[in-house]
Amino acid sequence: MRQSSTRVPASAWTLGILSLAPFYITSAIYCYGPPRLNDVALLALGGWSAVILAYLGGIRAGLELASDHPPRWWSMSLSLLTPIAGFGLLYGALSRRFDAAWEISGFLLAFLLIWVWDVRDIEGPAWRPRYRTLITAGAAIALAFALEQALSM
């Protein structure tokens, strides 16, 4: 494998870092903003988390469809579970079935589970596992700050 094939493209880094901004902005507002904005910030954090989970599931499905082998049912099914999990967590929060700590914990767990799948799978470019690790860590840190705030409320 050539060294150049393991470098993360600049476009991926740029979009990855930009995708983290809403996590940090909403988490900061939730943790340090005026109390009247807590519910809005939590809704925005959950909404963005659900969107990114759906995006990650779409990437997984795309990798499966683009591979040389016929699409595997289990892989396609798991790809569909990520947006379902995101929507379910968001719905649970909106319907007040989950409190903030459960919602944030659920999103954090979902991101970590899809990260485990992504870094262990051999599909996709060679740079993908390292990239996904750093981007997932960025999202997890923002969610962890929000979780700490939710647990202390």
C-alpha cells in the first residue's frame, strides 16, 4: 500500500470538522447558555445527532452496495438501524419518554457502536478507520459534556 493512499483527503477533513461544529455549538449552549435555551439546545443537539447517524448509515449502505460482492442482508439491515435509532431517540425525547441524560447517552452509545463497526470493517478507503476514529471522538466529547450537564441538572 502506498503512503499516499492512506492520507485523508482535505475535503473529508474539512467536511468532517464542519460536521462537528453543531455538536459543539449546541452542547455549549446547553451547558453554558441561559437556562431558557436548554430545551432548544438539547433539541438541536438531538436533531443533529439523528441526522449524522442517518448519514453514517447511508455511508455504510453505500459501501456495501459499491463492493465487489452482492449486498449482504445483515449489513444493509444494520445500516438502516442507525437512522431508526436516531429517530427513535429523538422521538423519545420529544415525547418526553426519555429525559435528557437517557437521550444523550443513547446517542453517545449509537455513535460508539457504529464507530466499532466502521473501524473493524475492511470496506472503504484505507484512511477511513483513522478518520472515523477522530471524528467520532470529536462528537463523543461534545456529547459527553452535554451528558455531564444533564446528569447534574
